[in-house]
Amino acid sequence: MRAVRGETDRMTIQEAADIRALPDISTPRTVPGKGLVTRLRASETAHRLVPAPVALAGLDLAHRLAAARRPERLVASRAAMAAVVGGTPQEADLDELALRHLCAAARGWELSWRPWLLERLPVEGLDRYREIEPGRGVVFSSPHYGPPLGLLTLSRAVGTIDTAVGEHMAAADVPAGYNGHQIEQLRRVMLRSGYRPVRAASSAREFTRTLRGGGRVLLSFDVPGTVPVQFLGKTVELKNGAARLAEHTDSVIVPTLALPRGRGWYVHLDDPIDPRRFPSWRELLQAVADVQTRLVQRAPEHLESPLRAGGWATATATRWSARAAR
């Protein structure tokens, strides 16, 4: 998204044309490919037939056995965790974290097919949220962490939340097979749970309007960009969207995360971060990064890989860069 002073209320002719050409995000789409196995994997009804603890334990066992038979399955997870915990004391647990990271991704999606569980997660920190000055906008800033639908209960607690989505949520065609069903599950559940998806291409103007009206916006914190910050003990190049948007609209940022606890999860709202306390958006962005570092390091295996599609071109123990290494 763009949230640059003087540019938030302008849209190019091409952007406007592209947006008009796309269907409404609330429009259901048919997923090509309807094999029996795919339908069962993508059926909330089928997931209700198996108790969640049994399903999650089965996934853990299956992935651990598969990794033991074929260690190459851990290569991508190990690279991800090496980039996340490299250079920190947690690096000593790299091998175990890689295995847990492999299991965490499967667990997150298993829960996302059981949204009735995620809709009941407790929200801790609402007292801090309610102390925010009335009339000010709120930017919830959360990394790609935990179940893809882990923050469902947040909108039920605070009201409608605008959130940016990629064009895969609005394109006329949806991918065939299970991946298409995953996309449709995200769109369908978000809409019925109080989130208002906004196309990332046109989100700056929409979010500015929402925040100036005292509304709420959810933005991903870990989006590759060009602004270097210290995150997870290394230099990470991020987009400055949330910090610039908060500064521009005099809105408060609330670092947010769905965190594991025992066998369950809860939604954590950290102390609100007020842009009025910082000399510029750069210091504000670093303050958010400091909080997210503290939260993510509690269980780093649940952070989505920085080397994911759409992630950083290079991600090592010392630096994540959106530009490919030379």
C-alpha cells in the first residue's frame, strides 16, 4: 500500500481502470477441480467430524515421520528458521525449530478450516485498546504469524476492521484445486467475521478515510520494502506503510499477534504506540519492530517464512533484503 504525504488522495487512470475491471471482493468464485480428496480437505463439515486435538496430533506425527524418512523435506523450513533466529540465542535450537516450523504451517491451516474455534479465542489487552483517545484511528499491526485466520475474534471484539488484500482475492479466476479453496476460505470467513477487505492497490486512500473517521485498519507488519529496521536481531527491509499512515492520520498503532499458549491460542494486543511521541515515522516503525521482535521470539516457528512467495529476495541470519544478492 501507499501512504505517502500528498499522494494518498491521488490515483492514476490506469489504477482506476484496473480496479473497475476486477469483480467485487465479496463475490463468491467457483474453484476449478473438484476431486473427492480436495473437497474433503476443503470442507468445514468434514473437519467437524474429527476432533481438533486428534487432527492436530495426527498432523504433527505425520510430518515428523515424513521428515525422518525424507530429511530434504526440512530444507525450506531450516532455511526459514535460520533466517529468523540466526544470530540469536535461539539459533542453538535450529533443528528442532525447523521441524516445528514444518508442523506449524499445517496446524495453522487445519485451524483455519475450523473457524468456529478461532472465533472464540480470547483477546487480551482490550483494556489498553479502550484507553485510546476517542475519535482517533487505530492501526493494528501484525506479522504473518500463526493460523492465517488467527485474528478473527479481534473484529468481533472491536468492530469492523479494514484490511488490505492482494489481487488474488479479487481476480476473476481462482487457482484450481486446494490452493483455490484456501483463498476462498480466507475471503469467505473474513467477510462473515467483520473484516472489510480492501484491495492493496487502492488501499491508501480508503485507509486514510477510515482512520480519519476514527475507524480501524489491520496491516501486515512484515512486508518487504526498502526501509531498514532492526527486527529479530538483524537488519530487515520493510515497507513503511503503517508508520507513514499512522503519522499522516494521527492514528495509534497497536502491535497485534495471535500467540500460542499451551494447546491453544489467544489474541494479544500490546501497548498502543502513539506517533505523537516520535520525531518521525522512522522511529515509530522501529518501535513497532521492537515490540514484534519481543512477541515473535516467544515461539518463532509460527512466523511465516521470510523466503515465502512474495517475501524477501534474500533472507539470511544478518539481513533480509527485497533485492536479490549480487
